[in-house]
Amino acid sequence: MKAKWFLMKIEEIDAKIEGRSYEIMQLKMIASGRTAQWGSERVQSSGSQQKMADAVAKYIDYENDHEMKELLLLKQYIINTIKKLPTKYYKMLHRIYVQGMTIRDIYLMERMSRTWGDRLHNEALKELQKILDGMGEGEKKDVKHRLFRI
């Protein structure tokens, strides 16, 4: 498993979490009668009770959503893995891959040259790769399998 691929999974995880959160919010609004539409179907508070019941049931299913819990656990696993790095590497990788900053933003914020920033980023990736390579085969296989399913 390559370090950069491992970190890039955060973006995919965040996109799925955002989508699920939006769906939950929409269902919650329908279930409480605070919205007039769901997709192309009209839902009115004075309309079909079955549509409301369906929305409530879907909302409850989403609230107990195992996929959402798995996404959150995987994201936390990635973050916990980079926390094992020395602070300078952790800060660099966290800012780029978790916070979504650009490397250029980090250069400016830290007042470092582009060359130094690129070198620090590459060193951080190499150190993360050592951690990933040092995982037990069972853990590595499990994590890789779970990340491929995203």
C-alpha cells in the first residue's frame, strides 16, 4: 500500500460522508414536514402519511448507518496513522490531506521556500511509507481491503 494512495483516500471518504450527511438532512426535513420536495416527488405535510412514514424509516436507517460509521472509522484510522509521525511531518500531511490546504499555502504560512516545502513533504511521505510497510500482514490486508471498498 503506497503512502500517497493511503492519504488520498481521505478525500473519497469525505465526499461520501458529505453525501450521506446531505441525504440524512433531507430525510430529517421530510420526516419533520419542513420541506416540500424530495427529488422529483412532492411531499406535503398534508399529503400522504405513507410518504412521511417512508421518510422516517429511511432516516432511522441512515442514523444507524453502518457504512457511515465505517467511513468515519477509516478516516480516523488514517489520521491516527499520520499522528505516529514526528510533528513536522504530521503537520505537513495533516494540512494537505485532512485540512485540504495546498502545499503553496503551507509554504506561505510557514515562510519556507518551495524547495524546502517539497523536500519536507517527500520526507513525510517516505516516513509514512515506513509505518505502512511495518504493519503486520493481517492489518495491512484488512486496511487495504476496507479502503478499496470505498
